[in-house]
Amino acid sequence: MKVKRIFYFPVAVIFSLLFSSVNTFAQESAINNISSLIEVEQYNRAIHIMAMLLLGFGFLMVFVRKYGRSALTATFLLVSVSLPLYFLISDSGLLSHTQGEIKKLILSEFGAASLLIAAGAVLGRLKMHQYIVLGLLFVPFYMINEWIILDNGLGIIKSGFADTGGSIVIHTFGALFGVAVAYSMTTKNELEKPVEVDANSDRYSMLGSMVLWVFWPSFCAALVPLQAIPATVINVFLALCGSTIITYILSIRIRGKINIADIANAALAGGVAIGATCDFANHWSAFVIGIIAGAVSTIGFAIVKDRQQKILKTVDTCGVTNLHGLPGIFGGLAAIPVIAGLNIGNQLLGIAITITIAVATGLITGKVVSLFGRRKEVYVDSEEFEDAEY
């Protein structure tokens, strides 16, 4: 009996160690598989966001009749400048923590989206190289605000700021930054020069709007946990439906007939506004948020835009104030009643900080960009492109 016990004991220990090793290996494999799955899912959404940046934003901005080639080229350049610059600053460790590569790519795409929004405010009034200068100045300022608001930079906002899909950090920041740039460099000639559109440019703009509409759920759900993706996607689509319906109703009500610029732009306002609460709202509140955002945006395009131009003496070419700025702020405020237990003080403080940094840095950037020259004629390709006569 003693011999058998002596024999069984080491055998049991060996099997126990083997089982433990196999179990540990299995757990590590499972963790690695889950991590890989998450990265694959994030990669898919990153590609959707890239389609939004180049196809969505690009074609949305070709509504200016004689500026289509420039708008598409500027979009290409702005994205190509912002992505590597975001990685360069992020990898330096100055403003953010080390993250997964795909997650960092998505965050850089968010920055590119905000930059394209800002560029929309001055579209048609910059030389092509000035768009590059704009991108080089914008990205560091954007990342500073992102760091303060989302990463507890400077210890100002420690927790409780809701902005999953970037209503404040992406849309509001980009819009107000762009308007401030425009304010710094708008000339009297630019105030008097009308922005020409035609049926063809409007159709391309609608194509861009529809691309953005289709892929917007991937934008908002890009970094949410896997289990939250289905509800987030549905919330975003419902918000977009709400803004599209109310845009149609109010466009007719205010203007008498449907205005295609309203449909191409204000129909997207639901996607802007739902960003702050996309993973917390229920379906009905998402739909209501979309309706209110669409109403705010349509009224902005139909009534406020002309008054804004007269009061501020500046031109917001794409109307980013009304598509991204006002709906973005509304979305950030909507988080207060929608998200239970939200730190209201932090939410309001984050919105205020974003507005302040966007306006201040935008004014500075406008002055710097203007040092790199002025266009002889605005809103035309022919000044910089071959065979661009219309």
C-alpha cells in the first residue's frame, strides 16, 4: 500500500500541473481570441469611418458648383495630414496613454472627422496648401481638448463626462473651431460673393449625405463594448430617421418647397446629437433626440444662417454651425436627462471647456492661416486646377 501511495502521489501532482498548465493556456487563448475578435470588429468599423471621411464628407462638400475638384482634393489632403499627425503626437506619449493600434486608428479618424467639419466652414476660401496648414494646426489643438475632456488631462474632469459618439469633442469642437477660423480671415469680398450651386452639384452632395447616413452607426459604435453595439446601432438609425422626417416637414413649412440643402445636411443632425448618449438612450428617446436636433438644424439653415453671417460678418460655407455645432451642443445637454446618475457639473464643464478651446484656438489658427496668402477668386477650381473651366 505504501508503494502504491508513493507512486500515485507524484503522478497526481504531474497530472495536476499538466491540467493547470492546459487550463491556463486555454484561458490565455480565449483572452487572445476575444482580443483578436474585438480588433477585427473595430477594424471593420474603422473602414466604415474611412468611407465616411473620404466619400461622405468629400461628396457632401461638392455642392459648390465650381469647386468640386478642390473640395475632393482638400478632403484627401486633410485626412492624409491628420491621421499620421495624430499617431505621431499619440506615440510621443505627451497627450494620451498607450492603446491598441486599431483603437488608435479610430481615434485618429475621429480627429480627421472633426478637422473636415472645421474645414467646411472655410471651404472655397483657402488655397490648397492652406488646408494642409489648417490640418497641422488643428490636430494638436483637438488632441489637447480630447485629452482634457476624455483622459482627465490637468485633472479637471475626473469622471462622468458622456460623449461616446463625439457630439461635443468631435462635432461641436470642429464646428466652432472652423467658424472661429472663418471669423479671423473672412474678407469683405467673400461676404459679398454668393456660393453658387446647381442641380448636378446638389446631387453629388446628396450622395455624400447618404453615405454618411448609412455608416454613421459605425462611427458612434466604433469603440463601445461588443454587447452595446446592437442597441447603439439602432439608436443612431432611429435618431437619423427622426431628423430626416422633421427636416422634410420644416423645410416645406419654412420655405414653401423642399430645399435640397436642408435635406442633405439637417437630415444628418440626429447622428450628431445622439453621439453623446448613443449607448445609453432607449430607442424612443433616441428618436426624439433626432427629431429635436433635425428641427434645430433645419431652422438654423433656413433662418439663422443668413443672420449669423450679417451679425458675425463671416461666411460659414457649409453651415457647420447648424449641422454640427448647435446639434452637438444639444446632444451633450440631452445626456443630462437621458443618463441616470450623470455628473451634471462635469457634463456642463466639459461642454464649456470645449467651446472655449475651440473658439480661442480657431481664432489663432485663422490669423496664422491667413499669413499663407489669399485666393484671387473664391469658390472656383480654375485658380489651382488644370482644365477647370465650367
